[in-house]
Amino acid sequence: MNFVVFMLCVFAILILFFVAAIAIFFLWLRRIWRRTRPDQSVRRGLSVAFGLVAIVSPFVGMKIWERNFVLARVPQPLEVAEIEYRLEKSWGVGFMPGDNETGFVVYRLTDASADWARKQGSHLKDMLSGGQGAWHATPVDDRSDERALGRWHPYDDDPDMMSVERPERHPPTISEYLEKYGFYISIEDGRDGEADKAIQSTGSFYSHGTGGSITIVDPGRGKVFFAYAG
């Protein structure tokens, strides 16, 4: 069960909690209202405000937790200024055969963090979390082995996809990476193009993770791209 499915489960639980909280809140408010006189408007107002805060706070807490979870995908010691773009989608219930999830996130680094990353040059791959061996310099070596071919060119040898016109030696793209299980998401125009430039040229670094994910650090543009299809 990946992050998207987990969040859907959390959301469902919070919906049930919200319904229960609303019911309890109105019962409690009705009791307060009956115990106070009409001229005790301040007490009534504070009671309503307290109840609303109690109902809203779990959702605020969930949003803060969700943001921290998404930011945790960025390798240390890089620092994020903002999440520029995020699109994640899930099919299925998360634990049955055939369930699939696809996502693409773009992070913009702080100016200081981007400058630091650029100054490291080729040594950056040894300084990111995971260290030496986990990170590889771009361009992506998509023809190095059969596993790499399956990641970046999943349909090249698929008879059902022979009608799709692709150059025999076409470069790896994020779109094709995300489409490898047939569950593609419609990324905003231009967003995937930035990631493609990062993986097809020198100067960036990439690392494969769990759940069919890949993280791309692009010091030149001061961005980090995170994509997964699993």
C-alpha cells in the first residue's frame, strides 16, 4: 500500500470521524444552549468557536502531516522552497492484485540549496541521502540492461503496441516511464518536459526507489522531480 492509497484510507477514516464529531458537537451545543440564558451570548459564542476548532483541527493536522510526508521524498540535505506541481492517482483498493498507482511531483529548491547543489558538481551524488552507489549521473543509461529497458521502454517489444510509432533509438522520457503499466496520468503541459531534459542531458542525478519510483535532482534548474508507477 503506497502513499496515495494510505491517504485515501486516512481520508475515509477522517470522514467517519467528522460525521461522528458533528453529531457529538450538536448534541453538546444543544446542551450548552439549554443551560445558558439568552443574555450569556459570550459564553455561547465561545462554546461554538471551541466546537468548530475541535472539528477542524484533525483536518488541519492531516494536511500538515501530508505535506511533511511529501517533502520527505526529497533527499537530504536539500531544502524545498515549494511544491510546484503534484499529481498522484490510484486505481484499486491498495492491497489486491492489479492495483496500480501513478504520481509525478515537482519540487523547487531554495536558492541557497540549489546553489549548494550546483557547487558540488559531480560529487553531489555522494552527498545526497543514500550516498555513493544509490545515485547515478545523467543522462539515464536506459539501454544498459534488461531491467532498465523495462523501466524506460516497456512497450518496445510489446506486440500490442507495435502500432505506436516510436524511433528505434528514442531517448527515455518521464511519460513513457509513468505509462509502463498502462495507468497514465495527464501531466500539465511542460512539466514532464523539464524532467525529460534533466534525464536526457548531463548535470543531473537520479536514483530508483521503492514502489517503482525515481527521484531526479536537477541542480541547474534548482528542482527535484519525483515519479512513480507501481
